[in-house]
Amino acid sequence: MMSQIKLIAGLGNPGAEYEHTRHNAGFWLLDELAWRWKTAFKDEKKFFGQVARAALPGGDVWLLKPQTYMNKSGTAVQALAAFYKIQPAEILVVHDELDIPTGWVKFKQGGGNGGHNGLKDIQARLGTPDFYRLRLGINHPGDRNEVVNYVLKKPRSEEREQIDAAIEKSLAIMPQLLADDFVAVQRTLHSK
């Protein structure tokens, strides 16, 4: 049975200064996934990012970490999707989410972008919001004007542990996710 998800894009910003910031939670999950799936990222200029291919029983799944900075994430996602003829409904985007408490993770298809610049650009480039999202909660700083500063800072150590636990939980549901058992995925992730 071929998996519906053929591309998993983790969002973040390139460069050492951003490596440990909240906005890079998507990168953290993909690094862990690549390690578990015994594949490695390579710089791919034509896809504007770091790309890894995982040969899984259900078929190949591409892992992508755009190296374009967050607000241009769609450039990389669209380039790889177009090249391999991957439809929006076959794409999972993993990203940090301000509107979810730290340590929580939510899964959904479509919907708004909640002001997330990475999602906004992907929607614009794909021409649709109907891709899947795995949303890693990082909490909201409480003040709209603090958001940029907040997402580009390192989480406190207890927050990082909560985010790592959410990543762990996300990795545990990958088999169901790749088997298109989205009901089971939501049941597992959305229960406390």
C-alpha cells in the first residue's frame, strides 16, 4: 500500500545562529526522522534546501529542510513537489505553532496559516492550503509584538524537553501517518 504522504517538509531557518531557536522545531523533528530512517541530508541547490530520501516499505518519502529562511519556505517545497510530481495532499509540513501549548502536537489538513510566514509562503506557492500539517506547540509569548523575538530565541531547557517529548510522540505515530490512518494519528496526538 503506497503511502499518501510523499514529502515531509520541516520548517526552520538555516545557519548556526538559528539552530536552537523555537522556529526550528520542524528541523529538529526531521533530523530525528532522518536518523531513525537511516538516511542523510544533502544540500540540493535546485530544491533550495537539504534533502534526504527514505526508502520505506510503503514507497519513497522525501525529507526536506528548506534553506531559504522561513518566509520563503514555499520556494523549496514547490520546487521539490513539482520535480517529483507530488500533490499538495501528499505533503506534510512540520512546523512550530504559537497557538498550541509547549509540548503539545496537533495534526490537521488545510486551514489557515495563523500568521506563520513559512505556511503562508507554502500556501502561496502551492496555490492551496490543502496540505497536511504537524504542528509542534511552542506557546505564545502573550504579546503580538514579541512574537518575532520569541520564535527566534532558544526555548528554556524545560520547554526544550517538552518540545522534544512532542517530537518523540510525533515520531511514534509516523507509521500510522504513512499508512494514512489519520484518525488514529489524531486520537493519539490530541489526547493528553
